[in-house]
Amino acid sequence: MTEPVSIQQLPLDMRPREKLLKHGASALTDTELLALFLRTGIKGKSVFVMSQELLDRFKGFSGLIPASAAALQTFKRM
């Protein structure tokens, strides 16, 4: 099993924050945008994996934004 890629391991031009500053929010995927808000992953799970799992579970931002605290707490570190 390979270690998850952290934001710091990415080339500068592929990091979400740098992409946002250079190209604007429309250049980011939903996963990258959520990763910026979460900031870090947990041991064994990168912030990108966590972001994608949240978006998948709640069927995108439209389901994630109104999610209850109880629903969010089903995810480790939330």
C-alpha cells in the first residue's frame, strides 16, 4: 500500500492554494476546493481522499453544505 500524497508533496503548480491564487476558483475541482477548507488529512488518509469521500457520501457540495453535525461526525476527524 502506498502512502497518500500530501499537498506539500505536490509540485507548486498542482497545489490547490496556488491554483486558486493563479487561476481562480473555477480552476479547482470540488475535491481540491474542499481540501483547502479541511487543510490536512489523517494518518493513512490524505486530505484529497478525505475530501472525495465526503463529497461522495453527501453527493457533492449540495448535500454536504446542509449536512447535520451528527452526519458529519460519522467521519473520523470531523
